[in-house]
Amino acid sequence: MQQNRTFRLNVVDVHGEVYTGMARFVAVPAELGEIGILPGHAPLLSGLRPGELRITQPDGQTQILFLEGGMLEIQPDIVTILADASLRISDINIHESRERIKDAQSTLAKRAVPAMDFARAELELQREVAKLHAYQRYQIHEQRGGGTGNYNWERPALQNVPKVNVQELED
């Protein structure tokens, strides 16, 4: 009996569709740890933490993407990822991430910080550390000749994005 060795993967974030195609294997950063997904996986819903999404396509090529959290739905023949935000690993600015880590650590070191600021700094620290780890793994992958295939990760520029005053939302 011939078993289907692929499944459909759909990844979208706030900017639109990120990836749609067939996959042989996917590794996602679920809230309780990394989940490996093969065809016929049992149905599952899970939250996602910041981390690396690795997609093995039917031809063996690997696509790597950084997710900043979101939700995952697994069905036996389709996997859907609704990401908070995503970016190519190669687009991570490690210098900017290191600065954000320093800022977050500085905020966390202060004793008289409002609970909301403390929580934001904690989440920022987790996200940026995950970015650095993903970038380092990507560099090792590239040095071994792993490549990321020919998938076009470019997205159209955002248009008519509303300005949001975060301060008003918090009040």
C-alpha cells in the first residue's frame, strides 16, 4: 500500500501568506517544546513560542523561517500556522537583537519596574535570544552547504498601514 509521504503546509502572518506548499517534514517551536510533524500526524492545536520553523520540502530542500509566536493546527493532511510575525533567518539583524537583549536585561535588573514593563522586557528577551539561536543554527546549516532552496520569500511592501498610538491603547 502506497502511503502519501507529503502534506500541505500553510504559513501566514499579519502581513499575509508566507509559505504554501507541500512538505515531507516540519519542525515547529510549540509552547511546550519543538514538534516534529510527518504526514498523517494526529490532529493537534498548539500555541507557538518564538523560534525556528524548519520545512523539508518533497525534493529534500530545507526552508528555514523565524516565527515570533502564533498558533498551530495539525490535521492528517494539512498543517496551518498562524504566526504573529515571521522573517527569514538570513534577515535577522544580530546587532539589533543584541542591543534589544541588553535593553531587556537592563529593564529586568531594575527593582522598581511596573509589572507590565517587566513582562514586556521578559518577552522581548525570550524573542531576541530565540532569534540569535536560530541565526547561529542557520549559519552552521549554511556552512555545511544546506542552502535554503529557491523559494521566493519576498513579500510586497505594506501599503496603507494605520498608525497605532500604543500609549492610547495602554490607557
